[in-house]
Amino acid sequence: MYKFLLCTRYLRTRYIALASIISVMLGVATMIVVNSVMAGFSHEMRSRIHEILADMVLEAMSMDGNQDPDWQMEKIREVAGQYIEDMSPTVEVYGLLTFRYGGQYIPRPVTLIGIEPASKNRVGDLAIHLENYKPTKDDNGNIVRPAEYALDHDPGWDLPATFMESRRLRAMERQAMRNHDEDDDGAQADGHGEQADDALLEKLGQTATDDKGKEEALGALMKARLYVGAQLISFPFPDKNEKKTRTVWMCQPGDDVMISTVSAGKSPEPRSFHATIVDVFKSGMSEYDSNLVFMNLDELQRIRGMIDPPDDPERGVRSITSIQIKLKDFKDAKIVADRLQAAFPPGFYTVRTWEQKQGPLLAAVDVESTILNVLLFMIIAVAGFGILAIFFMIVVEKTRDIGILKSLGASSQGVMSIFVSYGLSLGMVGSGVGVVVGLLFVRYINEIERALTYITGRKVFDETIYYFPSIPTRVDAFTVLWVASGAILIAIMASILPARRAALLHPVQALRHE
Amino acid sequence: MVDTIMMPQTHIAAIAVEKAYRKGEHKVPVLLGVDIEVRRGEFVSIIGQSGSGKSTLLHLLGLLDGPDVGEVKLYGERIDDLPQHSRDELRNRVFGFIFQFYHLLPELTVMENVLTPLMIRHSAWSYWKSRKAFQEQARELLDRVGLGHRLGHKPTELSGGEMQRAAIARALMGNPEVLLADEPTGNLDSETGAEIMDLLRNLNGRNDLTIIMVTHDESIAQQAHRTVRLAEGRLEAWVEAA
């Protein structure tokens, strides 16, 4: 009984102990906040990757792909039909995107993916990441232009009417300029202006493609149509006057760009062609937004020579490099993967889930969070050493009281348990308050971020960098429990040494202690 | 010495106890073979100069320390070699200590200080169950030592005499058979000291309490039934009180 009485009395009268409570609290709160934010980010990231990647992909081992998507899909349905919700054939190949901005030609390495937008939209989320499906907003979040399409509209390769109109106007301008130039004795422009752009693009285009039907009808679109990743054609521009970061677009839907890639076949040859951007793809995953260009599948197959025979696009057998599969329940992924592995010859196909495809990235995030946890736990360990030091001090200060207790018949274990339970209560109070503070911080993290932004005048969490409208968080009850009990354990361990010292004090010497 | 051995009902005794302390490399002998026997209900004072080892003897008798050589006996049974937990229990149940510097726990109120021996004796649960009775007991005791009005005060708010009264009440709370007092008046003015001595004599007379008191003050020592002088580690003389 005296143990609890003294323990609570010490807790209430030793304000120095507050220091260790606070350090435990801060450690616990930090760990909870960091873990929640990291879990939020990684969850958000995973779900975005998952949205874009489809549950599972059956891939060809070679860039040339495998023939006959219909047969492949048939076969997939045959072996694992009951698990499969939908499928979409794609062709993936590397390429170079070239466009003109500010008087320069800007090349960007890209992954070019030929898709059928409607079926692709069914196996993963495509439409919600396309800009034409989102309303345009100004800086204050007011909608200045409504979304072009509703979300239930199947994505396709048409250019929305507003962009079409401006494209036509620009084409007319260009034509007028060209006529004017020809009148001026065909003098070449001075390297600026749209016509130079066209000239160079044409020159580049001459290498391979037969895309010469250009501008037959004024402002007609290219046969190749693209959804381009937002970061490929835009950059954040910090406006010093307004202290705001705005996104500057270098291309827009309706603009023509150059794509260079290689043909399929035993000796790949370069292929370049013009394509019209019909939409901008913005998923929030920088890795995708700065790398992916979606293109109409049939045109990509035609350009890369993936139709056999090449001169008969209507009836020829087409090739694809992968089939994206959406499962009814992702829990069945293992079964489906095993069945597909068995059904398709291993030399030509591989089966991977989205997690396997993004394995290194996801593993990196895991490693990162493990290391961060180890480091943060050291904060709590530091708090533990604080407790150790403070307890030694208190034991020295209380030496005579310990002697008194022993003279009154208290056992060594009894004296020890005073200090161990003191440590336990410090740990419990500290981690309890820490959990509350941490959870509150996580709950109101966006409000806190706004307040910090207001106070410092600097944006703490910049949406244009992270793409999340607010800081994503995800509280894992198990992590909270683990952190709290870890902190309590450390507090107990740190109090054991001073408590032992107190217990081993000789009563007579303790009583003499001044 | 022959007298004491003949006495009936030897309550507590030390037989040929020796004790030395280590100070760095040197061994400092404090007690060099001391025999003392105290009858039940006797009030014995041990007198001696500072450093004569009188406090050490008291500590040996009260099991706060163990002798290097010799034995401590309670009712003829050797108690200094008992296991630690039995000695803890004896300290709690048989002995009551009073110190020169009162040694109250500063965090606790007078009431709580007085209750500590019972808190130590009982488990948390059984203490909680009978806490009302214990508190009543403590209140009575504090009334008896004249501190009935000071129950909720902290030791720092009390005068020296009051603190010593509280310490006496605490020593009595466990219902001890032997009261060991180490210079109980040493830190008090003579008037207050006299009051404390009155209280001790009163307890000795009324409760049949064996009291062993250590002091360096002859006039205080003489208030006991008998006085024992300790000098240079040995008992020197026996002085029967008038």
C-alpha cells in the first residue's frame, strides 16, 4: 500500500519527473504522427499505383509481344474465368516525346502504352485521372470551367469541342501566316513562331512515318492520339510576386507533338510520328505522371508493325505485349497467378500482380518506414535515459526515506517496487498523453498545417508538389498499441536500475545520509 | 552481569557482539564484544560519547544491521541470522524506532506517516478493507501524543517536538514490544525534551513497553530504570536508576 501512496506522492511532488513524462510523451506522439502520415502516404500511393496498374498483368517476355489478344483472353477466361472481372490488352514500349516550348524542342523519355480506353477504364481507374473529367478551377478553388465529360462517359480518343475549336483557329492562323510568308518571297521565319516548329516537326517526321495526310482538313487531328502525363508537359513555377507556386503548361490538349519509338521485329527500327494530345493524365503519382503516355492501341500496333500481315489492318492478326486483368477479389491473386503460370508457356509470358510489378518501390517505402521507426524509437530510448538519470537523482535524494521505510520493516522488493511502479506510471502517463496528443495531431494535421502556413507565411504542405489535396493520414491501432507499450517498457527498464540501487541500500547508511 | 542473567523474562539481548566499519582501507572497530540483556517492560538507557558505538548497538538490536561476531536474541531465540524477510517482518511487528532527526517522510501527512507501518505490514487490498479501523487507531494514538489537531499537516509544518511526537505515534502504530529510541531528545530544547521523556516513561509504565534509549545526556539517561555506559566499544559501567 505504501508503495502506491509514495509512488503517487512522488509523482505529484517531483516536478522534475514531468520532464521525463514530457519526453516520453513527445517521443510517443512523434512516432504516432510520423507513422500515421507515412502510412497515409504509402496507402494513398499504393492505392494510386493499384488504380493505374490493374490487379494483375500477363506480360509478354519480349517487346515484340505475343500474337492474338483474343486467343490469350479466351485462354485466361478458360483457366481462371470465375475470378476475373475484366481484361484489357495493351502494348507497352519505350519512346521519346518531343514538343516545342519557348523556342526550344524539349525531348522527354516516356513509356508509351497503347490502350483501349474503354476496357482500360474498366480494369483500372483511368477516367478519373484525366483532366477532361475534372472541372477547371482557379486559385481560389472556384470552378471556372465545368468538366468536359461526366465520369460515366467512356474515355475515347476525341478532342473535346472547346479544344477542337482553338486548334482549328490556330491552324487557320498558321495557314494565313504561311500564305503570307510565301508572298514574302518564301523567306524563312527567323526561328521563332509556329511555322518553324512545324517545319522541324515535319523534318523529324520524315524519317519513317507516312503521316503525311496532315492538315488535309483544317485542324484535323492526327491519327495517333495521346493522353500525356501531366508532369511531362508542365512544371511548377514559383511566382515570387504572389508567393505562390503555379503550374505552367507547355502543351495543351489539341497540340501536336512528336513521338519516337521503335518498331517490333527482329531488328527494331526507329519510328517517329506526329500525335495529337487529346487529354492530360494526372494521377498524383509522380512516377506515372512524369513517365506515362497513353496512346490509341490500334494506331500504335500499326506504326510498330505489330499486325500480321502489315498491309491488312482490318483482318490481320495483331500482337500485344500485355493483358491487364482486374480480379473480382484481389485475395484470389495467388490462385489466378498460379493457374495462368501453368497455362501459358513460361518462356513467352510472365504473370505479375501490381505489387510485384512495383516491388522495389513498395519495398523501399517499407524499408524507409522501418528505418524511421528505429530512429524515432531512439527518441523514446533517449527519454528512457532521461528517466534513468532523474530516477538516480530521486533515489539519492530519497536515500534517507528509503532507510526509514526499511527501519519500519519495508522489504527490499517493496522499496524496489516503489521506483519500478513510479517508472511504470511515468511511462503510462507519458505514453497515454503521447497517444492522445499524437492522435489529436493526426486528426487535425491539416488544420495545423494551415495554421503553420499562416504563421510562417510559407506553404508547409504544397499540393503542387505532392498532388494530395490534404495530408493523408492513416492510424493503425496496432502501431499505436505497439508504440505505447514500447514506451512503457522502456520507462520500466530505465527505472529498474535506480530501483535496484534503492533496494540494495543499507538501512543504517541510508539513515545516516544527509 | 550476574544480576541480569538471573533476571526472569529476558526480552532482548545482545551477546558478545562485535561490529566494525570499513572506511576505505581501514577497518574501524566500533563494538568490541558487548553484552546487554533487557527485561520485558524495562526502560534502559545507553549512554556514551559521540562515536562510542551506542547507535550501532541500537541498530544491531533492532536488526537494522548485523553483528560481525556475536548474537542478538529475542526471548532467547537468535534473530540476527534469520532470513531477510523474517528480519523485515520483525522490524515491522516487534520493534519501533524513534530517531534523533524524527525521520518522517516529507511527502506524507502526519496521519499517513503514522499509518506507514500498517501499510507496510498489510497488502494493499487488506489495508484498503480495514483502512477505517486503522485510521481510527492512528487518530487515537495521535490524540494520545497530543497531535490530534495536526492530522493533515505535512512534517515540514510541524515543530521539532511535534515531529518527534508524530514519530513516536508512528513507532507505536505497529504495536511493538520493543521501542528503540536513538537520541529522541537530542534535537529538542530541554523543555520539549522533558515532555517527550514524560511521554516515553508514560508509555513504558502503561503499556509494559520495553524501551531502549540511546543518549549522551546524563540527566535524560537517568530517567530510565537503568543506565548502561558504552565507551570505546565496551560496556563500562552499570548504573541503576534511583
